[in-house]
Amino acid sequence: MTKKKSELLHGTLELLILKLVEREPMNGYGMGLRIQDITDDALRVEEGSLYPALYRMEKRGWLKSAWQATENNRRAKYYRITPTGRRQLHQELARWGAFSTAVAKILEIA
């Protein structure tokens, strides 16, 4: 039996990215792998969604990037969270908490 990949709910990608880079700077490729690893391959973020989100978040001032060498000596853009991004992360976590609580209530009743 194979696992079915889940689609990310609209708006959760930015939350996941902010949470990942809160812990440590990461490049886009590493973020995608980390999401797959943490979720036991249940979630997969495609490059066509990930990189536009990173550029959008950097433009909003939530992330800052710098080119660095990877473990394989390749150049990659590493992203880190900014103070503005940290504030946004806390707002997104509050929204996610309210949303998941609301869904849980419906699932308990239905």
C-alpha cells in the first residue's frame, strides 16, 4: 500500500517556511527535503510553489537571503528569518491554532 501525498492547505507553505528558518538558515532545496523528512514523506513541496513563496516572503521582509556554499561545495541561497518574519510567524501560528481548533470541533460533532 503506497502513501498518498497530501496537498498543502492554501497559506500553510509560508507558515512552514517561517517555522523551518526560525530554527536555522536553510536553502530552498533543504527546506523541501526537511518538510518531506519531518512528515514521513506525507507532504511534498514542489519547486514551482516553494521558490515563488521564498521570493515573495523576501520581498515582504520576512526573510533575508545570502549566497553560501552547501555541504557539497555548491552555491545556494540560504534564507533566515527577520524580526518582521518572526512577528509574522507568531501571527500565522495563532491563525493556524484557531483554524485547527475550529476544524477539530466540527470533526467531534459530525
